[in-house]
Amino acid sequence: MPNPGKPAHTIMSKTKPAPLAANTEIGGYRVVRKISAGGFGVVYLALDAQDQKVAIKEFLPASLATREPGALLPQVQPEKLSLYRLGLKSFFEEGRALAQISHASVVSVLNFFRENETVYLVMNYLEGATLQDFILCARSLKAAKVFRESTIRSLFDEVLRGLRIVHQHKMLHLDIKPANIFVTDDDRAVLIDFGAAREVLTKEGNFIRPMYTPGFAAPEMYRRDGALGPWTDIYAIGACIYACMQGHPPKDAPHRIEKERLPAALARLRGIYSDDLIELVTWCMALDPLARPQSVFALQKELGRAGERRYTRLSVSERMRMQFDTLVSPDGRRIERPARADETVRP
Ligand SMILES: Nc1ncnc2c1ncn2[C@@H]1O[C@H](COP(=O)(O)OP(=O)(O)O)[C@@H](O)[C@H]1O
Ligand SMILES: [Mg+2]
């Protein structure tokens, strides 16, 4: 219902832009249905001319544009037009950069084109679910381990193969989190959602700090002057492995700087996961970027290291101290609910 007391544009900016209706034709593809709608746009399942399934991502940022149900063109308020065009340009650039990468662990871009005063990115359609869906499902089963160590190792071996290629193309992902790792029905791990990626390694043109997700974003993502590099994505990889072990994301970097509880949280996993895997997470998640693996290759070597794994179980006194720790946090409050993995905020 329109509210007569408010100007129309404030009402419009509160409603999400409407997705394209089923059977809409765009660039020779036919929309089947909306798969998901995030802050930057909408992902659709669509069919190509040969009736093959594709996924199409439409640039349609809810903060800058609106669209009436049934309409094709987004409406952008004049004062937001320059930001919208900037976003459009970088969405297009990302499509171009991603289209150069062809790897089983990186989502493939089949096509990208301008239409309806926006941009569309056509990807091959993946059947399966995100790693986040798997974590939530495993967590609801309340088992001692969320995933087996061998599962974690082979999953991240694949993710790292993809990430290494991304870095070789002078791109950073910058929003690696379980919701952006897709696990296909034929058991492949695929990196998706390069919406935050920028060609930051070359540092050309306007540089906009990307969005970040608490828990997975490295401390340098929170600073204007922080040098981003492969180590920034590697922090997020460490946080993803942590989430696969614990079933929830780690504390965000500002919390860790204030009060570091990561070693204690990881110590609880001793005996359940090998010391080697726990050390690997500690290494990736070092607050100091220089103390982390500096390249995906360095991390791959460690993750793939064969040989006997060490397991150091907790002693009785360590267990007792930890139990006490879990009941009451140092400031006397109960431990708070972990942040939702898909919560994304701007610095
Ligand atoms: N190629 C694809 N095949 C199938 N589903 C996809 C594909 N790309 C994205 N999705 C689905 O759409 C959701 C959102 O896509 P994503 O690229 O992460 O955009 P954003 O998070 O910016 O909205 C994903 O979680 C996934 O469920
Ligand atoms: Mg995403």
C-alpha cells in the first residue's frame, strides 16, 4: 500500500526490485525462475537456445535501483545514477576478468552482455548446494565433528586449485565464505560470486573497498590502508576450514584483536581433528598478514602433506578448565550467538 505521507521514492527504495518474470527473454536466453536475490542483484535459472540450463546473474543493486513487477528496465534515481553506472562498469569488468579463467573449481562464465540498461553474466548452471547449506545441515545433526578431516582436506584441495588460478590472473576473490563455495552433486567444489573481486593487484583506476563478511574477512579488510593480497583470501580460507570444523564462523577480526580466543576455541578440537589441521588454520588466520602463508602454493603444500598425523588429546585438567570457560566468558556474560555466515556489511 502506498503511504501518502511519504514521497514516492522513499517508499520505492525500501522495496526490493522485482525479479524478471518467468519466460522473459534476455539475450537469447529464457528465464525459468529466480534462484536467489542478494544485495547486488538477482540470480536466475534460465535456458539457452538449445534448452540447456544456465545461471544468469543480473546487476540490480537494491540500494540504487528499483523495478516494478513485470517491468524490464530498472529505475534509478538521478542522484544515484553515477554510482549505478560505476557499479555497472565494475560488474562488467569482473565478468570480463572471470571469463578468462577456465578451471573446474571456478564458476565458468559463458557469456555476458548489456541489455535492459543493465548487465547480465551467464554462467554454467551448477547442481548442488553451497558449503554453507552443508554446514547448517551437518550442525543440525549435532555430531561431534561437522565434517571428517579427509572431507575437509579434499574439499579445500579443490578450492585452492581454483583460487590459485584466480590469483595467477591478478585477481583476488575477497569474499570467500561457505556461502560462496558451491559443492556440486558430482562432488566438485566450485568458487562462485566474484562480486567483491577487483583487479586490486594492479591498483588501477578507482579503487573501491569491497564488502566484507564478519568472521571471514581478514583484519586488513577493515582498514583503508591495509594491503590486500593473496594472504587476504588465505585468511578467509582458514576461516572456512574453521567453520567446517566448528559448525559456525570464527569471531570477527576486530573481536580477535580485542580479545584473542581463537587458540582456545581450536584447542577444543584437539583429538577430533589432527594437530596438523589445527595448526594450518592457526597459520592461515594469523592476524598479521605476514605471518600467514603468502601464496596459495605454500598452503597447498602444507594441506597436501602426506604422512602420519599427530593427535594431541586434551588432558583432564585442560578439559575441566575449558568447561568452566564455556559456561562463563571472562566478562561474566554468556558466550554470544555466532554471527550468521551470510551477514555482509560495509566497512
Ligand atoms: N552458476 C550457478 N549455478 C547454480 N546456482 C548458482 C550459480 N551461481 C549462483 N548460484 C546461486 O545463487 C546464489 C547467489 O549467488 P552469488 O553469486 O553468491 O550472488 P550474491 O551472493 O552476490 O547474491 C548462490 O548461493 C547459489 O545458490
Ligand atoms: Mg554470494
